[in-house]
Amino acid sequence: MYSLPQSYNQTSRCKRCICPNVYGDLGGHESNWNYETLKQEALKYQTKTDFKKSNSVAYDNARKQGIIDEICAHMKIKRRRWTDETAILEAKKYKNRNEMQEHNYPAFVYIYRHNLVDIAFAHMETTQKWTIDDAKEEALRFDTRSLFHKQSPYAYHLLWNNGLLDSACSHMKICREDWTIDKIREIALKYNNIKDFKKYDMKAYMASFKYKCLKDVTSHMKRLVQPKGFYTLEKCKEEALKYQTKKDFMLGSPRFYDAAHRFKWIDLCCEHMKRNYRTTSSKKGNV
């Protein structure tokens, strides 16, 4: 329990309007937020999302006053869309490519993909200057493209930019799996419902869409979600006859119970059930 501040007025309509410092965790009244209090509140958070989630009143006030960007200048930016200019400016912060790759990989990749290497990295110290022949020779060291890209990104992007990546990687293993309907069916037989099939074998599940065989390979599975038109008045009545009370019906067959409620059949389905009427107890003090 909390105690009211001394300044609390019994006729006030809202306790939070009286003392925002005491009830600050609840958000405070809009009139109590100014630049200083909003700035102080914003310093508690690292991102705008956390700020809005934890104190939406302060966040909305800052947005309405047009100072949200100013008081959130210290916060981290989770997403950023790079342009040629911003990527080149970002590259100037680093002494070499390895340093930039470690600290700002998205900008690093953007520079390679948009052929800005010569401009963005002109000031950097270079330990090795790759040629196309060197990059091809480097590609022979790897068995997969993902490993090549991870361990030697300079050679990988040089070949990619010059349209030579496919020929340089022709010796590498293809990680993609060749699917057939029989292979998809064999995997699908491991599962009793589509939900588990999708959860534990997503690749086979997606392949079933590609080959248009999902209905065929999942025909043995139980349907957790029934098709449209499955629930009828007759089916709901038949299911309800198994129970003596609505509570038992709800707990024993929740899907049929929900359907009966949704289609307003509940009274028809439960007309055979016992009705428990609650008796009112006598008032205290009566003889």
C-alpha cells in the first residue's frame, strides 16, 4: 500500500495529478512534462521502443512537443538504411577494413555491393590487394559458398561484383536439397499433425507447397484446425449429449462448446442438461 502525499486534496479527481514525483512510475499528468523532465526520463532508456513501452505518457508528450528526436539523441539506432554518402562517411571512421567489418558489418557489405570500395576505402591501410586471379585461387580453398563468404569476404565480393562468382564456386557443394514427392511423404509420416510437421521440418513443409502435394502427404494427420463448415448444429448437439452440465461440456469439448457459442446454438445443444439454481442464504441476524 502507498500513502498519499501531504499535498493531496480530497476533492481532486486524480491522485497522479497532485504529485507527479511520487506517482512518476504511473506516467504523470500531461501538464507536468516539460523539456527537463522529459529529457531526464528519456535518459533511463537505450532505445525509443523501450522508452515508449515503459512510459508511453512521457513518450507521447515528447512527440507532441516535437522534441522526441532531441531527447533521444543518445539512444541506439536499431535499423538504418544506408546510402552511398552515409556508407562512405561511416568508412572514414576506421583505419582498415577488418576494423570496419567488425564494428559495422551492414555498412561494410553495402560498400562492396554498390561498388564503392575504391572510394570508401581509399584512406585505409591495405594488407593485401586482391586481383581476380587471386580471388579465384582463394575460392578453391573452400567447399561451400557460405564458408567462403564468411572467411574471405574481400575475395568473395570481388568475384561477385565482376560476375565471376558462379564459375569460381563451381567446385563447391550445393547445400540445397533435391526434393521429390516420395521424399516429402516419407518425412511427413513422422508427424501426427501439420503443426509439428511445419515446426520440426520446415524445409520439407515448404517443399510440399512447391510441388503442390501438401494435402496428399498430410492426409494421415489429425487436423487441429477444422475446415470451414465442419461444425454444424447436429454435430454440436451430438457432442453435447455426452455431458450433464455446461461446465463439463466446456472442459471436455472446448472446440464444440466454442462453436455452439459462436453460432448461438448453446441453448439448443444444452437443453437436456441439468440446471443448478443457486439458493440465497438467509440474511445474518434473521431468526
